[in-house]
Amino acid sequence: MSGSLRVLLVEDEASAREELASFLREMPEVGEVTPVEDGASVVKLLGTTGFDAAFIDILMPGLDGMEVARVLGALSEPPAIVFVTASEDHAIEAFGIGAVDYLLKPVRRERLAEALGRITRQRRVRDAPAGEDELDVVRVEFAGRTVFVRRDEVQYVEAHGDYVRLHTAGDTHLIRLSLSHLEDVWAHAGFVRVHRGYLVAVPWVRDLHVTSSSGLVASTPAGDVPVSRRHSRTLKERLMEAARNDQLGRATR
């Protein structure tokens, strides 16, 4: 997959467009970058070339970034969408239309690399043979026993070196998988990163509260999950989105 991504960059500010295009071309996953200045230019490109990913500014004259994303999302083979903006105000809407990531300006190379890594992992899952990486049921083998754990039973996931521990209502299960892999293949089921070493299933979250020992935590029936400052805003936005769609707390109903 290295060096194969065809990336569309939509940014109306020339200096920001040139800088981000330069950053993208430095990334090993990227094969080609097409920078354009507005949504009208994107429309002209439709049907002439395809893109694997689109990095889109939100506040632009004419078609804004959300409208551009919806146009691209209607394609038969839509690109992965990453929004790049100076404002945090549109994150809920962005994730609601399926954005892979949401980058705040000025964009750091590390965050750009993280977004590209997420895109390539999702493509790997998408292109895998049917059922290979869906992991809707996880097989756990330990001490001669085999246990089958359904994804919708898992309330949060904790990293343990090369393993992860799956926490359900009444048990925990250790399995050799990476947290980053589960973050990608279970994202559509409501699992979000809340800490360097944790994922939580949004439908299982009861509330957020602050403790003296762990700071902010997400409360689930299986236990409290630490939430880092870096991930707290995204989690709150996903919880708000779930509440608006009547999905919050559905796992405990």
C-alpha cells in the first residue's frame, strides 16, 4: 500500500495549500497529491480521475468543505475524507458524515501521519477477503479453552503490549491483537479511542465524570475507562452525536 494513495487537497488559502501539499508529498503512503483552491475545482475533476483520500478545508467561498465532502461521498468509489480546519465547531457534523479524521490548523506532521495511517489501515480492511477482518465475533483461546466473544458484548478495550484485553459485563479476555487494528475495524460499531491505551464502545457509556486518581473517566457497566485530555473533546462530540441519534445507552436497555 506504501506510496499508492492518490490524495486530493482542497484549500482556498495559497500558503496553507502549498504547505500541506508539501507535507503530504513527504509521507511514504502518498503517491500523488492534487491541490485545488475551491469546491468548483473539485466538481470539474469529477469523472476525470479518482482519489483515495481528500483533505478538505471547511470554511471556503462557494461550496464549503461539508458540501464538497457530500459531493465526494456520493461517488461510486468515494475517497476517505479528512477535514482540515482552524475551528473545532464542526467536528460533530464531520464525524456524522463519515470523516476519517479531523485535523486542526496548523497541522503537525505527526497528526497528518496519524490520519494517513488510519486511511491505509481502513483500506486494508476494506480490501481484505469478505469476513476476514470484520471481527464481529472474536475467538479467544486460553489454557485449552476456546471462548467466542461477540463484539457487541465488549464495553471497552485495554492495550497490553502486543495484546489487548476485552472487557465485557462479567469477564475479561486477553487476545493477541493490536489496539490500532481494533480501532479501525470496530470504528463503525461505535468504538473510539479515548486514551493511548484504551478504546470505549460509545453505546455502553453511561456518563463522564472526574475522579481524584484518574481524572476524567468514561463510566461503563464493566468499569471506568480513563479519558486523556487529547481525546476528551472527540469523545464528548461522539457522545453528543449518539444522544441525538438515540444511540446513547442503547447497549444497556
